[in-house]
Amino acid sequence: MGRALAVFLWVMTGLSVWMFLSGKWWFPTAISEHGPAYDQQFLLTIIVVGVAFVAAQAALGFAVWRFADTGQATRAVYSHGNNRMEILWTAITAAIFITLALLGQRVWWGLHLTEAPANATQVHVVAQQFQWNFHYAGPDRVFGRTKPEKISDETINYIGLDSDDPAAKDDTVTQTLVTRANTPVQLTLNSRDVTHSFWVPQLRFKQDAVPGLDVKVHFTPKTVGQYEIACAELCGQQHYKMRAYMLVLPPEEYDELVALPQAQFNKRVGELVKKYPVNTHF
Amino acid sequence: MAEPEVTAETPAAAEEHAAHGAGHGAHHAPTGFVRKYIFSIDHKVIGIQYLLLALFSVVLGMLMSILMRMKMTWPDHAWPVLGWLFPEGAPGGVMTPEFYLSLVTMHGTMMVFFVLTTAPQGGFGNYFLPIQVGADDMAFPYLNMLSFWTTLLGLVVLVSAIFASGGSVIGPTGGWTGYPPLSAIGHLLNVPGQGMGVNLWIISIAIFCVASLLGALNFIVTLLNLRTKGMSLMRMPLTCWAWFTTAVLALLSFPVLLAAGVLLFLDHNAGTSFFVPGGLSNGTTVIDHSGGSPILWQHLFWFFGHPEVYIAILPGMGATSHILSTFARKPIFGYRAMVFAMFAIGLLGFFVWGHHMFISGMSPLTGAAFSVLTLSIGVPSAIKTFNWLGTLWGARIRFHTPMLFAIGFVSLFVAGGITGLVLGQTSLDLSMHDTYFVLGHFHLVMGVAAIFGMFAGTYFWFPKMFGRKMNETLGKIHFWPTIVGVYSIFIPMHAMGLVGMPRRYSQFYEMLDGKLVWIYNFNSPTYPLIQFVSWAAIITVSVQFLFIFNFFWSLFKGERASDNPWEATTLEWVTATPPPHDNFGGRVPTVYRGAYEFGVPGAPEDYVLQTTPDETGPNVAYADEAEGQGRGSSNGNDVHG
Ligand code: HEM
Ligand SMILES: [Cu+2]
Ligand SMILES: [Cu+2]
């Protein structure tokens, strides 16, 4: 029985490691500036985790193989432990774990604890059941006022943009996030009903859109293309298909687009969405 | 820690015992069926009641998980039976997305509260903590009864949600974490199940909180006050330490959930705004709430929620240590380190709740602090693993079914716990949060490992509880597909998480004109995994009926068990099988040594009972009644030597 269990543990460990190494199931290629740093930290962690996992399962397997009761005349080793070993393995694990924890702050720091560069494009993200709205300030770079009383799905004013505010005149609201390659973007996320979460696997981050709270996050998309935006916080029955797209456009194409007024803007976005196949890299 | 005196009981002392016994009232076995088996105040009966409650809940929870897998894997398939059972939840036999979400919520709630928090603590803890410390019952037997019946009431309310949540769902649809605003104002946004379903869900959990508090108090007082002669804290079995720590965690964390639940209930029904901010809209009108914070709920919930995962797993750790040592025929390696590690886990467990909230919008600096604390809690967990391996090193392992499951526990705990190193890092959680990676992580470490602890405990203690052993062959046939199955279900989920699959999605693809279309293209590599996991789940769940069959069959037909069938050392193996109403038949066991004295050089047998005064002599059950002076008849104990 012990040997069977040992073999099982080893095979299971082998298969688990294979699953990660096979390359069949891995992150999609990162497209943001912080992506490589994320991938590097993940790789480091998964190697530490993998080594510890393999070592522990292999040792467990070894113990059940080797130390089975086969009717030996001698008894088990009589020992209550070993304080030196306790101290040793506590110190080693503590050192490894704390190091990982500290290294694991780097990408976080960059996304959340540094100011967005002054040239960052500002986008207000307003989530709703079950749709994403992206609000751009337009050429005046001033966001028009929004008011909850003005929200009306019927008149397609999803975010309650107040047309009385002159700053709102040149604003655009779309359901596709358009960004400019190699230019920082700062998202300010909010929600008009329940909590949602903005999630693009290729960007290597997600962020909850919380009603009543403006959460800021900034990143720099690098690779031109079109990517899926998913909702990652349970928000209701259609949570599973609260989908939108993010376009990362070449600078010229982007600049051309954002100069357009609302009506043409959305039409042009419709064309661009067709132009760039989803999740393909250029 | 002086050794207790060994003296034959003086007449005065005997009188004192008798008086104590008479005063207690619980010592006289009740005779009526109702007082004996239904409204019993005997901790052993109550323990078994808890176990049956958990068994009922786990069967329900498992069936729900299969329905979920069916929906996700064959999203448009019509299952006529379901159409008949749930005409609105599965119209024409095709499950709706909201039906799926209600399954998720009920499955999670059922499993976390009514399985993981009842069986390991209320079940095994109730039955064995008093016996293992040598007490004749819990400190407050009536409170104990009350806590069981309150728990049952909570379960009844939760089950009633299946029928009362509105036709298209079988419960609320907001997940077991019930985040507002969805849970507070979901009904105003026409989300199915978020009306009465939420009410019943909160009430059920609130009742459960009260029950757990009563139980926790009882455990703590019993352990501190009712230990028998010689049972110093550091001689207690590790199971007792685990149940004690768990009770302390429950005492400190459930009140917070209770308070949060009351506030949510008010937001939902009375128009208050603890968790709902102003300026929300349903697309036509502004919602009449203002001033609350959705994140406040998350803090309160996870302040409870993280300790809760330790409430779920600590008793399993205790049982695993106990069983590993017994079947390794070796003292537990590093007993003190094990106790300290358990306390460290319990203590640190109150300072890491923020790791569930990195993405929530909480201050990023706070997140960084929680991250470092979280990885620190990995250290005592690693210590436990090292000590388990140390216990097995140089052992003479007997591979009985309980031992197989205990070894399985260690393996699963490592497999599931180790990915905490990924999820605990703020940076990495940016991607992994709320994906299938999390699902794989917590099912292995909290779900399945805890279940393995329960299986190990059941196979191990069944002979003591019912006087018969469970069938070994069936037990082994149960073990193998179960361990293969759980790994097959939950390891692939990590890979799905890497790909990016979010959790709580009712489906990932749909069939359009006979063609499979992905809702999100990025999920498409997971297709074979989705299929594989579902088949593994169906097979694994089916195999569990073997266990249930074995359980009930062995109750009546199992091989009769002696008092100490596993040749173990602790007090539950000193008394009769099954133990009499007052646990030790009016006698008082005296403890002379630590809990895990196996393989002691010079001892006549390879185990020394805690009650044996002289390790070079034969095992003795009641040394203070030596020289034939003991009151009462022998109880047929075959380890008297
Ligand atoms: C055969 C075994 C099991 C299977 C196949 C299974 C399957 C699932 C599935 C499919 C989900 C929902 C995934 C999603 O859409 O997010 C889920 C969620 C969950 N399961 Fe299990 N599960 C099993 C056992 C357990 C056990 C033993 C526990 C704990 C004791 C457990 C606790 C949970 C919890 C807490 C959730 C989260 C619910 C939520 O998101 O609100 N499961 N499980
Ligand atoms: Cu959403
Ligand atoms: Cu936690």
C-alpha cells in the first residue's frame, strides 16, 4: 500500500508540473509595459513554489515507501523532535517567504503607488450591469459633469453626462476602450450599480470598479491590437458575458480618432474593431 | 509540572466523586428515546447529530457542484429531469445563468458553514474533546444541545431558501461572500434571487453565528476547566489543541459576521445605507440610498472569513497529527512546535484578511502590508508540514484507511497551501484574483483537505463511536478513486486560472447553430480541461456513495471493535467501546504522560497509554484504582494488561 501511495504521489506531482511546463495553459502574451516584470515575478514564484511542492510530495512519497511496517522486529525510531531542525527550517522558510513578499510588491507599486505620468490619457470607466462605458474628456481635456439623475438607458445616457455643463459638449462615451500604443493611460474606475471588476488578461491586472469610489490605476499598453475585457467580480445573472473590447491603436490612428465628435467617433470605433482581430498581436 | 500523586482513592475522595456525580445530573443516562437520542445533552449524541447534519449538507452541496459542472460543460444541453424539477430554473431542462449562480451560492454556503464548520468541530470535537481530556461531559451540556439545535435551525432556514427564493433560482445569486451592493439592492436591479433569497441567507448565517458562539464557549471552558488529573496542557492530544484554537477563533470572528449580517439585513430591508453609497442608478431612476461603503462589508466579512478558513482546517490538522502518529507508531515530531505553530496560525489569521481585497479598491499601501503578513502565515503552515514529515521519518507505518486519508491530507494541504505564495503577493494577485486559480487553491487546501481530515477521523473513530469498524476493503476502494479524483478536479483549475478564466461564470462558451462559440476567446485553450474536470467530478462524487454505504452498512454489519483497535494511546481508547453515558463509567482516569508515546524503548508494547503510570510495565487504564480496589466492574477493556 505504501509503495502504491508513493508512486501515486510522484506521478501526480509529475503530471502537475507537466501541466505548467507544457505551455498549453499559460498567460496570454503580455502587452503592457509592466507585463514583463509581472511575468518575471510569476516565474520566480512558481519556480520556488514548484520546487517546494515537488520536494514535499517527493519526501512524503519516500517516507510512505520506505517506512512501511513490514513486520520488522525493531520498533519505530523513538524521537520527540529536534529543536535545531525546527529553528533551521523555520528560519529558511521565513527568509524565502518574506523575500518573495517584498519582491512581490514591485509591479503593485508601479501600478498603484506611483503617480501617473503627466502625459497619461485620462479615461473614466463607468461599469454597469452588464456593460462597460468609457468616458473621454475630448479636446478640452476637461471631463463634463455627470449626475445620477441624468442616467437614462433609454436616451443612451448611461453615465448621466450633464449636457448643461459646457465641458461635457466635446466628451465622448463609448463601449470600447481605445488606447494609444506606448502612451500611458490612467483609468478612473467607478460603477453606477454594483461592484464589477475590469479584467484584461493581457494587461496582467484587474481592478474592481466600486460604486461610490474612484479607483485610479495607470499602465502603458505596448502592443497594437484588440483585446477582450471581462468582468471579474460577480455582478448578476449576465456577469459571464459582460464583455467589452480594448483597442490599442497606433498613435496616428488614435490621434485621428479622438479628434472626432461623438457620432463619428463611435462609427470609426466600429470600423477599427473589425480591422483588428481579437487577441492577436501585431 | 509535577507528576500527580498516585494513591489509591481514599473513602473521602470516593465520596466526593459520588457527590460530584450526583450534583451534575448529567451522569445518569436518560431512558426515554427522545431525551436519549433527540434532545440529548450527552456530548456524544450531540457529536453524532452534528456529523449527520454535515453528511446531509455535504450530499446536497456535492449534488449542486455536479449541476454546476454540467451547466458549465454542456451549457445548452437539455436535461429533462431538471426541467421537471425546476420548471423555471431550468426551462425545458436547460439551466439558466441565474440558476447557476444560485447553485454557486448555496454550494459555497452549505459547504463552508454547514460542512466545514460543523463536522470537524461540532461533530468530532464534541464527541472526543471531553473524552480526550478525561471529562464526563461538556462544561455546559444544555448549551451544547442548544447549539446543535440552533445550527439545525440555521440549516432549515438555508434549505428553505431553495423553495422560497423565487421560481427561477434555488437561493440567492451573490456568492457565499454576498458582496453588497449586489446583495443589498440586487432586488431593485431585478437580479433574481436577491430578494427573499438574500433574507433567508442572512438569517441562516446569523443563526449559525449564534450557534457557533455557544459551541465555542463550551469548548473553551471544557478544555480549560474539566481536564482530568495529570492532564496538563502539554500532555493534551493535538486534536484538543486544534479544537481549542478553533473555538477561540470562532469566538472572536463569528460576532463580527453576525454584526455585518445584521447591517446587511437592514440595508436590504429597512432602507439603511451601511454598505450602499449614494448616486446609484438602475438605468431609469436613482436608488434611494446614500453614504455607505461596499468595501466596509468586505472588511467585516473577511475579518471573519479568513479565520473561518482556519476554523475549517485546524481540526483536520489536529486529527491528521493524531492519526499520523498513531499509525506511524512514533511520537509526534516536535509536539511543542506543533502547538506553537497552531497558535501562530490562529493569531496571524486575524491580521491577513486584506489579502482577499487587494483588488477591491482598498488603499494600495494597506494591501502591501497585508501581503507581507500573509506570506508570514505560510511559515507556521510550513512548520506543520515539516513536522508531519518528521513524524513519518523512521516510522513503522500501518496503512489502515484512516492513515491513508491522513497522508492524503498532508499531500493536499501542501498542494493547496503552497499556491498561497502566489495569491498572497499583491502583484501576482492582480492577475490571479477571482480566477480559477483561486478556486483550485482553496478547494484543495480548505475544501478537500478538510474533507480528507473528516474521512480520516470517521474511519479512525467510527469503532469507538459505534462499536464496529468500518469495512477496510471498502475504505481502501473509497480512498483511491477519491484522491486521484480530487487532484484531477482541482489541479487543472490552476491552469485554467493562468489562462485567465474568471470564477462565478455560468458558462464559457455557447453552441450557436451547432458550432461552439467562446464568449471570451482567451478562455479557449481550457476546453479539454473543462471536459476533463467535469468527468473527474462526476466520477469522484459517485464514488462517495461507497463511503455512505460503508458508513451505514458498518453500523449494523461491521466487524466488532475492541476498546482499542488501533493500539492508540489517548483517553478515548482507555474507556469502553462505545463509551458509557458518563464516558468513564464513574471512574476518573489519571494521566501520567504525553499523548503520543509510541515505540518507547523498554516498554512491553510499542505504545504506552496516557494512563499507564510505569512505562516499563503493562498498559493500565485506571492506575488510581490499582490493586483490585477499583469500584465497579471491568468494562471489558482489553488493554488493562
Ligand atoms: C466534488 C467536489 C467539488 C466540486 C466538483 C466543486 C465544484 C465547485 C464549483 C464548480 C464551484 C463554482 C465555481 C464558480 O463558478 O465560481 C465551486 C465553488 C465553491 N466551492 Fe466547491 N466543489 C467541490 C467541493 C467543495 C468542498 C468540499 C468545499 C468546501 C468544503 C467547497 C467549497 C466551495 C466554495 C466556498 C465555493 C465558492 C462559492 C462562491 O464562489 O461563492 N467545494 N465549487
Ligand atoms: Cu460585471
Ligand atoms: Cu484568507
